[in-house]
Amino acid sequence: MRLWLNARGKSEKMELPPKMLLEVTSRCNYRCPFCYCVWHESAELGGRDLGTAAWKGILEECASRGVREFQFSGGEATLRRDIWDLLAHARRLLPQGQVSLFTNGSRMTEERLLWCRDQRIGLATSLQGLRSHAAQTGTRRSCQRTLAFIARAAEASWPVAVSITISRGNREEASDLFAAAVLAGAGDIQMEAVMVEGRMRRHPEDALSREEWEAVKAEVSRLPSGGVPFGFGDELLCECRVQPESLRRAFGNPAAKPCPAGKDFGVIGPNGKYRRCLHTVEALDWR
């Protein structure tokens, strides 16, 4: 357990940030080539999933220590049969707080969508390709199921936030991806350049340069948004970790602002260990 000393010299548990990102499984039914999950670099940070009781204990301790927002993800969180039980438990612990689920949408049903709406569970998904969807997800799937999920959520008055990651594999579709998300009824859109983390550490040549990313932003910004809020993520390389000099020269951002990781949010991985950031591999025994 990592302990800190208070003003009186007594040890106490580390202070937790108000938002916790919960990677409840390292399993996924997609194999996105740009996936930044840290277990692609350090397998021990994934490993065997914790059980239901263990995750409920984590939720309870987080809530008791001031966490007021839970975001569930993976891997693909819906591969856990108990994910709906965990989400319901989180909502009971935070009746007025924010609880959300990031899912690729492949296992979402009408029943689950409406349940999330009724429980006020926020939803987010990713749209990574149109013509390139199979290659960008490592599957044989088309983009139609994802677009249908986004559209049905909009019809149910519980719009889904949409994340779009741009690499060399889908660069030519950037504007079309944005337009497709708008037309499907996305609640909001976050576009970002692929980060050279996780699986991408082995293929940095597939990442955009900063100049290329700025060109994508300019191109998309000229498009009609239909009133859908949207933003851009400018981090090509995690500034929270020590990086090889070659990657820092190619993808670092000298003008980067201090990252809120560890202050505004933290991460608990599939092994139950705490990390300051999604992309850092240093895990702490926080309990």
C-alpha cells in the first residue's frame, strides 16, 4: 500500500482524483491496430480479470474516498457478463454522480440501450473507419452496426458520444467519418490523431505527423457540424511518461500544457492497480 504523511506525521492513503477510469477487462473482440491500452506493452498490467466482488469493492472504496465519476471501459467492457451489475452498483453508489460506459457497440442491444438511458449511464463509442472499418478494427465487420447504434441512441433521446481516431490507415476518410457521425446523430464528437502508445509503439510509421494532423483539423473544421459539439485531441505522445528521444523528436509537443492525469482523473486497470494516466505503465498499490 502506498501511504502518505499528513500534517501531523500520520500515514494515510493517497488522495484519489474525482474521476476514475475503470478498465474492467483487457479482453476485446476487436484488434484495432492503434489500440493504446498499456497491456500491449506490459502484459502484467492486463492479466486475468478481477471478479465481481473485487470490482464492487473497488467501486465502494473509490466512492468512499471522494470519487464522483466512474467511466467503465476495457478492452471491451461488455464482454464481462457482470458489467450491467457493476454499472448498476456504481449508480447506487453515486446516485447524483456521473457513470458512463465506453463500448465498441458490437454487443449492445435495444434492451441494454434503453436500460442505460433509464439508469442515466452515459454512452460513448468509437467510429474508426467506413471503407476501412474492417482493417481499423481487425475484424470482418462493416461500419453499419456502429452507425446504427449511434442512430438508435439518438432516436431514444440518449445520444452517444463518438470518438474518431485518425491514422494513415483512415486519413483519407477523416471528413467522411466526421460527416457520418454527425448524420447518425452523435451526441458529441472527439477527433484525435493516433497516439504512439500501446500497439502503435511497434508501428510509429502509421502515425500522422503534427503537420498532417493540423491539416486534418483544418479540413474537418470547415465542415458543417449540424450543431453537434466537437473537439480535437492534440496529444500524439503521452507527456506523462519518459519517452524515447526518437519518439519525442517525432511526436512530442513542446507547447504541451501540464496533463491533468492523476489530478482530475486516474485509472484502475484490469489487475486492480492504479495508474495516473491511461498511457503510463507505472502501477501503484493504492489500497
